[in-house]
Amino acid sequence: INATYLYPPQTSQIGFLTGTVTDQDWGHPVSGAEVQIDGLYDITNSTGQYSISLQAGLYDITVNKDLYLSTTIQDVSVVAETTTTQDIVLERWFYNLELQVQGSGSLNPSAGFYMDVAGSIIEVQATADSGWTFAYWLFDLVNAGSENPYSFILDFDHVLKAVFIEEAQLGLFQGTVIDAESEAPIPEAQLNINFATFHTDPEGNFEIELEAGEYDVFIEANGYHSQEMHIQIQAGSTNNQNFLLEKIESTIAMVESSNSAGDQKDFFELGETVYVMGSGYSPSTTYSLYVVEDVATWNDGTTIPTRVPETAANISSNTEGAVSATVIWSDPQAAGKYDIVVDVNSNGVYDVGVDALDDSDIEVTAGMVIPEFSPLHFISLFITLSIFSVSVCKVNRRKCSPILGKNESPTIRECH
């Protein structure tokens, strides 16, 4: 049998594009670069290589990488069943560096303006003139210590200043920053002096060399009220100052079940409207509210249970941070014991010292109770039973007369 192909065999139209991405200045491979081609992309490996399968045709290749300029190569030809190699060279970003001198001294490289490629390691040496001493570096206005030479990575625009002080005009400012209540040292407290920033060590101590003169010192620490002091530094002398910082009082939010007047109320009738009131919240803020079945023990991190159906999901504070009497349950028909939680930070769990909780007011652990039979129910039932008993007695009342025998007392009666 002679067979004839009506259609020629299909040939693949897929080609392969590969290459290496390298650094223009240093020549080393660039790993982690994103190579984008017509909606497809590949990430270069540790040797800077990439590889992508494509339909035959012309393509534009775009490569992106942090600290480098985005680079695009146009009209790269991909041939079917062929591997095309296209290497790519990336040019680094350039950042500005300004070197400054305060006082009398010199730098290597010298003070001035520079531009260098991103990621470069910069090293600067400070040398004091005669009669002067190198005190410290200011890196973007923040004290960077007195290590000399000073090295850093050029990852952004930076300003580095070397501060020199006349030896005869140098004084020492030292002391400790302390918690005013516990007298415990405060580490990492921040001292701002003439636009320079210093920090206390792990023991709360600081020691700063300053030129003779007068200074305003601002002391700050997380969770404490800031403090300001005016000091005087004399040449060749030490000024000892301890700073006592007071903690910022944190107001703990509270919530309580109440009546419509905002008075605390823990027992409610079936069908009686339940209100809440509270204080210690941020002004004019809405919070998530949960009325939940009584939880015996609330621990830090306890997941807040699902709220009881038909209860309010939110409450709002007024301009003074208080919650006035607010309806949270209009017609309760489910008798039981309940807790009320305000999730202040909206994370779905109870955080001690953060969230507000109405708990343990009454009935062992409950914040409020809706009894199945309230005292009023019992009083009503008693009155009903009393009326019923009186009615029964009237219906069954009979006349009885004594049966008297000879020498007998009238103790036996005949009723008719």
C-alpha cells in the first residue's frame, strides 16, 4: 500500500532564550534580577543566568533589580528549535554623599559632594588639627559614635559630618536616665542636643563630650513623658545630671451593663432592654462589642466567642472617650448568664489591659444575668395561687354541728 501524507508533519515553533545578567561596574553576576519578556518572566539564579521558552519571534527584554537602573533590550530574535543567548549588563543607581566638617580638622576623602554607585562601601577617615580633637560622627544628623575611620554602605543619599572640638574647650556631660517611680534605669532613652541625637546604654547611662557653652537638652523615652533641661558645659569639667522620667498614665477602658440612665444593672427581666455604659476610650471612636455566654475564666489571648444573636455588634464613644447608656439587646428572650467584651484593638481575642470586660459582677463569673424566673415572676405566681386557694375554700365550705352524747364533750361533729 502506498501512503501519501495529505499534510506535512508539524514542526515546533518554540525557541529558547537564555543569558547572564552582570554588574556593569564590577562585572560580577547579578542574582535575583527579574527578566520580563512579553508577560513571561524568570529570576536569575546565583550565577546570574536566566532561561525562558518562547514562540519564535521578536521580543523586548526588560530587567529589574534593586539598586540598579531598569534596562530594556529591544527586538531580540528567537528562532524556532534554537537557543538564543542574550547577555544583559545592569547599571547601578548613583547616590549622593556629602562629607562635612564641624570644627578644625580634615577628612579623607576630603569634605565635599560626591556621587557613587548604589551599594558601594564608603570609608571616611577624620584627622583633627593641632589643638583640636575628633569627638564623633553625625550620620544624617544622628550621632554615630567615634569609631575612626567610619564605614557604611551607600544605600541612599547621605550626609556624614565629622565633629572636632578644641581640646581646651572640651567638657563632659554625663548621667543616668531613670524611671521616676521604680528608679530603674531606662535604656535607649534619647537625648537631643543641638540637633544631635544620643542614646543611653543598657544601664541607662550616657557620657557625651561637648564644647564649652550652654545647651538645651531634650530627653525622650517610649512610654514616658519627655523632659527638657538647660545645661552649661565648662572646659575641662564634668556636668553630672540624672533625669527622672514619669511614665505616661494609660487609661484602661471599662464597660458595664446598665439601665437607660447609665446606672450599673446586672439583673434583667426577660424582654427588658439591656444597656451598656463605659469610659476610658479614644474620643469619637467605634469599637466591636460582644455579648457572649458566660466564660468562666478570661485569660490574656482568649479567643472571643461568637456574640449572642440579636445583640449589638458595635458601640461608639463620645468626644470625651465615654460611652453613654447604649442599647445592646432590645428584647432578650434567652435566659442565662452573659459577659460583655469590647474588643478595643479589633483582633478578635481578649487582651488584658487593652480590652474592656464586664465579668464577675454577679453569679460566679457572669457580668449580667437574665433569670428564667425573676422575683417579679414569683410574686405574680404567689398572688395567683393565693386567689385560687381562697376560691376553692369558699366553694367547699360546709355547715357542721356537734353530736353530743351523755357526759361527752363536743369534739365530734357531723357535717351536712
